[in-house]
Amino acid sequence: GFARLILDEPTNLEATQMKARIIAREVMRLERILKNVMDFTAPGQPEFRRSQLNTVIEETVTLLRPEAEEKKVTIQCDLDPNLPPTWLDPEQMQQVVLNLGRNAIQAMRRSGGELHFLTRPGEDQLILQVRDTGPGIRIRNPEEIFSPFYTTRGGGAGLGLAVTRKIVEDHGGEISVETAVGQGTTFTVTLPLHRKAPEPVDLVESKSV
């Protein structure tokens, strides 16, 4: 619609610039939605490597800090130094931490708050908790927030948490949420501690015909 309006009045520079900015903004929003849809429908199988979950979290927190500081959110990490390494896909797990962290920051964007990342070993599992001091989520069944296209934020695609759950489940883990209005929200991710090492790939030499 805005593109047609520009064609109708191509000489009105001020109006054209305003409409072009709207078009550009909406195209970027649609690109984000499309990327989220593609990530959800075909995120790819995890490429497991023996990795340290704490390292993944520390690297991701570095990416989150500028946005957190802008929203007056303080990030605190309580990462168990004795957390053992396990088999996981570092890039996919970084996406999990990034999604949960950004959700928390967005929830506290109006008045700031605290974002906590905690890790600890459990019985045959690793536990990651992401806690915020935001307003909580007003919803009867918290599990609904993992449904595709569910969102409480204007302009959101509602796929971030659906993608997050799929990645966690592809790792053989589980994710749950606890929330209380006015008190904040806590996401808990559990990952298996023990996993078979990936089978080596046999390289077959191709023969010229």
C-alpha cells in the first residue's frame, strides 16, 4: 500500500521518505518472522561436540550486555565452576541462551531489573536457569508460551520460545517455566550429562569413470 502511494506522488520527497522508512521497517520485520519460521521448521540436527555449557553462556552474555545496559538490566552469572563438559551443539545452545536472555530483557525494558544465569550439575544432567525480576507473565497455562506464534509482545513473531524448546528437546533435554505476576519468570533447562560420542564419518573416495 505504501509503495503504491509513493508511485502516486513520486515528487513529494518528504512523504516518499516517510513511506519508504515504513516499508523498510516492515520488510525487516517480515524478514525476522520468515527467519524464525525457517528456524522452527528446519533448524537442523544438532552437531554434537564435547563442550562446556558455562563457556557458551559466558560468550552469549557478552552479546546480551549492550542491549541489557540500554534497558537498564543488570546481568549476573552464577555458573558452577565444577560443571562437567558434555556433548552439545554450541551454536544451537547459544541460540537457546540468547532467546531466553532477550525475552527476559524485553520483559524488563520499561523499568529495568536483574537477569540471572545459573548452572549446576544434577543427577545425570546439567541444569541451566534463567531468572528475571520482570512483571511475570499473565497466563493460565505457562506451557502455552512455547506454542508457535504465541506472543505477548507487540511486533513479536512468537517463535523464539518454540524454537528454543525444539533445540532443547533435540538435545534430549527439557525446558519448563515458572512465572508469578509482579515477581518475575524463571526458565529451567535440563540437559543430559552423558551422551554417546558421535560416530566417526567414513570418507569414501569417489572413483573417476
